[in-house]
Amino acid sequence: MRVIAITNQKGGCGKTTTSINFSACLHFLQKRVLLVDLDPQGHSTCGLGIKTPKGTPTIYELLSPIQAVPPSMTQVIRSLYPDFDLLPSNAALNALEEECNFMPNNQLLLRELLARIKAQHARYDFVVLDCPPNLGILTWNALNAADEIIIPVEPSFFSLHGLGKISETIQVVNRSRSVPIEVHALLTIFNSLTSFSQEVHDEVRAHFKTQLFRTIIHENVSLREAAAAGQSIVQYAPGSSAFQDYLNLAVEYLERDWDRKLPSQELGWHKVFQNHFAPRSMPDGILFQFSNKTAATVEIAGDFNHWVPEPLVRRSDDGLWQKIIRVDMKTFRYKFIVDGEWQVDPSHPLQKENAYGGLDSYVELS
Ligand SMILES: Nc1ncnc2c1ncn2[C@@H]1O[C@H](COP(=O)(O)OP(=O)(O)OP(=O)(O)O)[C@@H](O)[C@H]1O
Ligand SMILES: [Mg+2]
């Protein structure tokens, strides 16, 4: 069970939008996810259409040290879908800070709660924490419970101003940890048409270096509409570029996870995932990707379509071309056709010689 806190003291930078949609995309990729709303604003809760009328137990009752008879975990955890649950929150959580202000270990309440959840509901692969926009007791609880953090940064002057503060906070967190917290940064609400966004991108990349996800979450009205409809983007607009952005984020995150877990000598299908654009398994088939900013057409042909070229769709301003193809084969060969020129997949290392003396890209599903 990996715990990921989505945190930044800066308000309105996309923490909740990322918590909801990153969780939903991890679930879309068949991971078992618990989303924890740790913000008394309760935005992850209402953004997923969950109501908590007075008297409904929420995360507050599970964390509060003054509950005479705390509710059971199953009374509080709400199932959104099989294997996608929510620990809801509402304004009652505001009381926690005052209640446990002078309590020893008041920053470890969530860690203890998650240990209990792990013991009783060991089924989650990922726990995602939506943090409030301040460095109060709730955020410290999240930082002490998390294995890693994702820092959403939206392009604004104030965001850049806050980067130094974030680094200081991470240093403080690491003082009491044997393993340093893993840090990822994410550009959100990005408008590629403004040069200011680009300047912020350069500055954030210089600050976070490889910790910055290559995926960018672009400004997209579907994300606002999805929240208003009480749905994740997976439900609300699975054909939108906003869905594609968050799916790319989940995939890139999982790749980092695989890189960490896999011994480098391990071969087989997982190896295929190590490159960002290499083919990868999706619920509907295999996702093929090709990065080229200048090409007018990119097609794919292989064993699975009898070598009849099919077009990829250009998805983003960055020149990312994609297509999901249902493949019912354990091994297959393929090639891209870029503006009429046949070529092997530059992102995928496995190749096999073909009958014409050339090379095909080759995939072996394990
Ligand atoms: N990529 C996006 N495109 C368009 N609107 C967005 C995007 N991401 C977030 N928003 C909108 O921006 C506003 C702030 O986003 P969000 O609530 O996710 O931020 P937050 O960091 O959780 O805020 P808070 O600090 O108050 O918790 C919301 O209205 C949300 O719908
Ligand atoms: Mg929020």
C-alpha cells in the first residue's frame, strides 16, 4: 500500500482536481485505490458526488481522539466503484486541530489510521491524500503518513514564490524519517498559449529537475464541469484531452513506481514499460505512442492488423500520437509509418529481423 499526498500550501493550484482524477485514472488502470479527503472543505467528497449530511460519520470521527465510540471503518469508507473507495470529509474536520493541539503525537494520527486500514483492508494498492491549503496539523499528518508527495504547481507568480517554502517543508519532513519522502511535481491548469506559462514551466523544471512529471495537466473546462457534476473525468468525459492528461500522469507515475521496484536486470513485459512512449497494456488493448512534432501523419502496421497501416491520432501540442489497438496475440511485430516512411519504434528496444532483411519492433507479452 503506497501512500501519496497531493499537497501544496498554495490554494487553488489543482490539489483536489488532481487527487480525484489521478485516483480515478489509477483505478482505470486496474489499481485498487482509496482516496482520503483530508480537507475540511470536503471538495474531493462533493467533487465525487458524495453527500455527508449531519450525523454521517466522516474521517473526522476516525481521527478525533475525543470520540467515546468511534465508528467502524466500514461505516465511514464509501465505495465509489469496486476497488475505488473514498474516506469522506466535511467541515467537522475543522475541530480536529483544536482538539489535539496539545496532544503528543498529534501529527501521527493519520499514520496510525492508515496502519489500521492496512491491517483490516489490505486490498489497496494506493492511498491518495487530498490535503488542505495550509501547513496545519492535517497537512503534517499527511506528510508523516505519506511515502511520497505530488506537488501541483499552477502557472502563477505566487506559485513560483512558494517553491522555496515547499523545499524547506520537505527538509523538515525528512529530518524525522529514515527514508526520505519521494517528491514529484506536476504542472497544472497550464495554458500553452501564454508565454508566461512557458516561463513558469522552465522555472519549475529548473527547481524540481527530474522530479517534475513530463506530463502536464492543461487548463480544460471539462475538469470544472466534471467536479460540478460530481464525477471524475473518467466518468464525465473519457474522450477528452483532460482525461488523456490525467491518464498520462497515472501511467508516468506507475512507470516511476516500476522503475523503483524492478531490478534493472529483470526482463519481460515490464521492461517494455520502462520507456515513456513504449507500448503499454490498457483495459481496451495496447496503447501505442509516437512522439513527433513535425510529422503530418503517423500510422501503425503490424501482425495484429495484417500490416495494413492505421492512423494514430495526434493528441497534444507536444506532438504525441496515440492509438489503442485490441491485440489478441502473445507476441507480435509492428512498425510505425511516419509521413510514408516505415520505421521501428524508437521507444521500444526489442526488435526482430524480418523476411526482407530489415527490422520490426517486437513485443512479447508475459
Ligand atoms: N486543469 C484545469 N483546468 C481548468 N480548471 C481547473 C483545472 N484544475 C483545477 N481547475 C479548477 O480550478 C479551481 C481550483 O482547483 P482545485 O480545487 O483542484 O484546487 P485546490 O488546490 O484543491 O484548491 P484548495 O487549495 O482550495 O484546496 C477549481 O475550480 C477547479 O475546478
Ligand atoms: Mg482542494
